[in-house]
Amino acid sequence: MVALRYLAPKIVQFVFVIWATYTVTFLLIHLLPGDPLLAALSVKGGDATATDPESLALLRAQYGLDGSLWDQYVGHIVSALQGDLGVSIATGQPVGDMIARALPNTVSVALLALVLGVVTSVVITYFAYIARWRWVRTTLLQIPPLGVAIPAFLSGLVLVSVFAFGLDLLPSSGSRSPLSVVLPAVTLALPVGAIFFQVFSAAVLEAMASPYVFTAVAKGLAPRTIFARHVLRNSLLPSITILGLLIGYLAGGTAVVETVFSRDGIGRLTVDAVLSRDSNVIQGIIIVVALVYSVVNLIVDLSYGIIDPRTRAKLSGTSVARAKDEAAVEL
């Protein structure tokens, strides 16, 4: 029962985020001036767009835009629960198939960017922690925030100019070569690593002022040993919460990166869908992104039950005093 009380709010939040995201997206699309179908067809066909009532009625039925607003809302929800995200107005292809083709390219870039950003942040913080001179530590701590200050499109163009056109080491665009993922991932890793660094470095500074660190220093342990055994784990625990937010940032950042590097992916598909006013594709992409975002946040919340001894105590019914003893032992 204790575990159920802990899991139930997380699952309810998971479902609510997906439903709220879909509802807001649906309302925004239908609150825009003009008819969504006519707007998409005008972008697709220009002046040659058929506007007779019979043709429009058939097209509305084909794309799931017939009936009242409530009927469309409920119909799209039921279809999405069955795995049917509708048909693209611009291409006539199933939205699910379009997303399935684009998703692997985006996931490869996002995962590599996340790994590069997190690892780089931890390494820079480690060298800043063991640095003997204060100016070295201050300099290292000031480097990562530049990743947020520099726009992704600018850093991407610089990387292309240097490593693709200048040194001819990596592909400048496309997604056919295995190495084509490197430059987009590095471009996206700069702001991702900077965001993670701000949270992680603050947690490290807080852990450095903890009693168990003073005790370790008094015992004569080396700084690298103190960082690896005591500071790192206790600093990563609060930093895990930022991972869910980074997934949302990666979903938005891929739109810029995939456009700059001419890669096929979710971001570029979203840009094309917005330009063509393809409401079905826009809704499908947002539902998938919201699902991924909610799953990651749910995993992060549940991971606290494994990482944090205090949360484990709540789930197992262990006393608070015993949980503190377990935490002290693990430190």
C-alpha cells in the first residue's frame, strides 16, 4: 500500500501531462484563424486548390476533420489510444509511419548530445574540484555557461565551417553516414551540458560544505577519492531531476540542429508540418514528444526509490532513523 501511494500520483501526473498537451495543442490549432484543412490545402496546392463542398467533405472525412469540434477531439483521442495518429494532409502518408522513420535519427542525435553534455559537465566539475589554484577553478566554472549564451545555429555553422569545410573531417549535412551524427550532437550538447552543469556544480559546491566531506578531509583522503566516493553520488542525486527537463529541451533543440545540418528527424518534420499547416502531423509529433517526456520524468521519479535511501524507507516502511543510518553507511 505504501508503494501504491507513492506510485499513484506519479502515474496520474504521467497521464495528465499527455492529455493536457494534446488538449492544448488541439485547441490552439482550431483557434487559429481560418479552416485547418483549407489552410493546409492552400499551402499544398496554391491557387489550384479544390474548394467545392463535395470534395471538401470527402477530404475532411479522409483526414479526420469532419464533424463537430467535440467529435474531432474525442475521435482523435480514441484513434491515438489505438495507435492511429491520422493521415498527413500534405503527403497523404500515415502520420505514425512518418514519425517512425524520423524518430531514430533524432534519438541518435539527442542521446549522443545528452551523454556528451553530462560527461563533459562532470569532467569539468571534477577538474575544478581538484584544482589547487583558485583562478583555475574559477576559470573552469565559467566555461560551460557559454554553451547557453551561444545560439545553436551559430555554433552549428562554426562547427561545419571548421570540421567539415576547413578540415574535411566530418560530414556537413545529411544522415546517411554514421559520422553525420557527430556535429549535430556536439552542437546540441553545448547548451545541454551548460544547463546540466549549472545544477550539478551547485550540488557539488553544496556537498563540499557537508560534514562528511570535512570528515573525509580530516582522514587524509585525496581530493579525487573524496570526489568519487562522496561528492559525486550525492551531487548526481539532485541533478537527476534536470534530466527530464533536458529531454524537453532536446526535443525543441533538434528542430534548429536538424535544419542547420539538413538532417531528417522529428525537428525538421515539425518545421515542415508547421510551414505546410499540416495539423495532423503537428498533433502526432507533439503527442509522441509528450509521451517520451512523460516516460522519462516517470522513470526519473521512480529512480529515486532506488537511489535515495530515504525514499526506499518510505516504500518499505523502514523507520526514518534507520534510513538515515543507511544513508550514512552508503556515504
